[in-house]
Amino acid sequence: MGMAYFTALILPAVFMLLLLTEQIVPLRQRTRPLFRRLAKNLILTAAVFLVGSLVVRNAGLGTSKWTMERGFGVVLLVPLPRWCRVAIGILLMDLTFYYWHWANHRIRLLWRFHNVHHIDPDLDVSTSFRFHFGEIAYSAVFRLFQMLLIGADPLTYAIYETVFNAETMFHHSNIMLPLKLERLLNKVIVTPRMHGIHHSAVGPETNSNYGVIFQWWDRLSRTLVLNVPHSSIRIGVPGYLEVKDNRLWNLLTMPFVRQKRYWRFADGSQARSNRDKTVKATEMCA
């Protein structure tokens, strides 16, 4: 319970700090009015946290307690100090979520829902939890199998959930960090420039950088892309850049209607990558 109260206090504070900071030192220029986007994204975020707390969290914690009672899961195979079990549990939870994120991009049915997150025409901290509530609901099945496999205890689950949410807000934020600091942080964790590439309108760039907390999984799986200058990145999905696409009703119904051609603009053209062009090293986190 103490961890839950801590999370409830710290996450709104992190959100407000990032929201204010990105107004002062933005990494990218906005293309749409902030407050209209903010209101819409917060409505979707509220639905995400409601479904997450009622369905996903209960599934995760319930399964965690079940595995602890029966000694079931990878972390419990070998007797280890508790701190070691917590550390390994956090690493394995982040690794398995990497593959879940990958699946949401690669499996067409899942992408219909996940695309609601990606069609935001701007990327900032308000995009962090802008998901379709359906995606959050069915992710409970993943969470159940994740916890059965790993066998992480409730403390590990709570710590990971808190760090996961804070890091999600950080790497979605539109904050221009000093490049040396970002490159240092990016040796371990996902940073705003790195995740900005994941929200690129270029399909192959969107299908990269799936990590949430640690960037190691992208590096090991060869899905890490860093050599794209942030100034060249257009945020969003080309087929869904019309104003009406981002109206709340359309976002809620989008997974259930005929899909547009995701990676083509209205005129039929595709966004081109800048990875192979000569760019200023000061613009990249590589």
C-alpha cells in the first residue's frame, strides 16, 4: 500500500515537471495547438489508468501472489537474495515488454489499436499514455503470462510499474537535453531523441527502438536506430495526419473501421528517411 501511495504522488509530479520543462526547452516545434491536444490526450490517459488499475494491475498482482505461493517462475528457480530477485525480475519484465511492444507493431490486429498512440501529430509528455483503452484491456493477458513466466513478487511488480511509468513519460517528453547528457543516459535508458525516432512518419524508423526503460534490448535485437537527426523527423503516421483523424470519437472507433494506408500521405507519397544523409552530429544521439 505504501508503494501505491508513493506512485500516486510521484507520477503526477513527474508529469507536471516534464510538461513545464518542455515548454522552456523544446526538442521539436509543435504542429498543433497544445491545449486542445492536451485535453484530448488526458481524456484517453484517464481511460488508460482506469482500465489499467482495474484490469491489468489486478491481473499482474494476482498472478504475482499466485506464483509466490507456489514457487513458480524463472526468478524462483534458484535461491537468491531478495535484492537480486528484484533486480532480475525488473530486467526480465522490461525484456518481455520489449517483445510485447514489438508484437503490437508487427501483428496487424494489435497495430489497429496501438496506432491510436502513434497518430498523435506531436510528441510530448501528454502522448505518454495516449492509448486506446482496448489495447490496455487486452494487455492484461500479456501481463498474466509475463508474471507466470518470471515469477516476480509484488514488490518487484510495484517498483517496475513505477519506474516504467516515469520512464515512459521521460522518453516521450519534448525536452531538449544537452547532447552529452543524452548520449550518456542513452547508454543505459531510452531517451527523448531515441524515442522520437520511434514516432517518425517513416515506417522503418517507427519499427525500431521498442525499448521502454533500458535500450539494451534494442541493441541486442538489432532494432536500435540512433543516426536520425531530430530536426528531420516528422511525427505521426502519414495516413492519419488529417485534423479529423485525431478527433476523440475517431480515435475511439479507429480500430474497428476500415484502415487507411498507414505509411502514405494523402497525395500517395511516402516519408523518406534521413538516416543515410550527411547530417550534423549535434542533432543525433548516436
